[in-house]
Amino acid sequence: MRLVSWLLKRENRLDLTAGLCDGIQTALILAAGRVLSSGSRMSPGFILRVAAVGGISSVFVFFVGHYALLRSELTEAERQLNLASRGRLASSRLGRAALVEATQGALLASVCSFCGASLPLVVGVLVPEPRWTAIAVSLLVLSALGVLLARAVHGSPIRWAAGLFVGGVVLTFVGQKLNII
């Protein structure tokens, strides 16, 4: 129960949503060529490779982004408090707390990216015909995520869903043309 309440905290919204979007987009760009081609089918090893790429790249990007943001907030607090020496807050207990928070956020985003990349591909393996099932599931999940995000930020569900859907279509097209894996 504590894990669920921690996941649903507003502070984790970025990691959850961006991780899922990143994973789905990674799957679309890396796997669209293989999913839509008439060649070999997807295998569990293929799914794990694509999902691992999403998860590994996310952990690095999100850690750097979170940590830089939190450190800049400490620097700004020092400036506003007119502290004589710079970097004291960042080297204090607050700096260590920023490091822990950045690590937790990066790990959450990485797990969400791994899951986001895996879900549509697993469905594509379980429902192999038509071949575009994994793409359709990806676009559906992106659209649903858009609706949830719109509700969370009091935006237009249609615009958010359409925006994420169109982004997914563009990435599918790019992924098919690049045919990376």
C-alpha cells in the first residue's frame, strides 16, 4: 500500500508518465520496422533487448535531469538567502537528499520505460495477426496516457490524446523507415 501511495504522489508524475512515454516511443522507433515487416517475428529476447535499451537510457537521462534541477534549486536558495559561500547547501544534508531523490526518480522512470517498451511488444507476440497489433496497442496506450495527463493538469483530453497519438504515428513512421532492429 505504501508503494502505491508513493507512486501516485504528484512528485512522481513526471517519472511515471515520461518513463512510460519514453518506453513506448523507444519501442516504436526501434521495433516498428521489424513489427511491420513480413520478415521474422518478435521473440522474447527481442522484446527484452528493446525494453532494456529504453530502461537503460532512461535511468541516465532522468538522473542527470533530476539531479541538475535539484542542485540548481539549492543554488537558487543560496542566492535568495544571500549566503556568502556558494555550494554549501549542495554539499550538506540537502545535497545528499537531492542525490537520493534524483536516484529514486531515475529508477522509477527507468522501470516505467522498460514496462512501456515491453507492453505493446508482448501484446504483439501474444496476438501476432495482424502484424500491426503492437503498433496499435502503443498508440492506444499513448492516447490513454494523454487523457490521464489532461485530467491531471486540467487540459483538454482530446488535445492531449491526439498529440500523443500523432507523436506515436510520427515515431512509427520514422522507426519503419530507419528499420534499426
